[in-house]
Amino acid sequence: MYNVTILDAIRIYNSRKDFILFNTDKEYNITDFRLTNDILTFRNHYQHFRLMDVIKKEINRGININ
């Protein structure tokens, strides 16, 4: 489970993009992210990627929001 700020969670939840690519620190805090439809362009710049439908379900289930 990843930790995000409340503003980032709102931005992610309201996005119409298909993918989220993101980097995390050692405590699983999302340090930076990109919402995109073109995963191939940005894939090498980020550690993780997820389909937005999966992330939105995780937010609904109770992702940790700081």
C-alpha cells in the first residue's frame, strides 16, 4: 500500500488518464507521479506503474492518505 497526500489522491481519482507511473521512497510514500495514456514514453523514468482503474479501487478501499 502506498501513501499519498489528500490533494494527490483527489487528482488521481478525478483523472481520465489510463495509467499512473510513480516513484516511491523507502517508506512507500509516492514521491512523484505522472498520469498518462502513453506508458511507453515515460516508463524508464519511474519505478512503478499501475492501471488507473486499479488505483481508483485502492483509493476507495482505503489507501493511506496523509
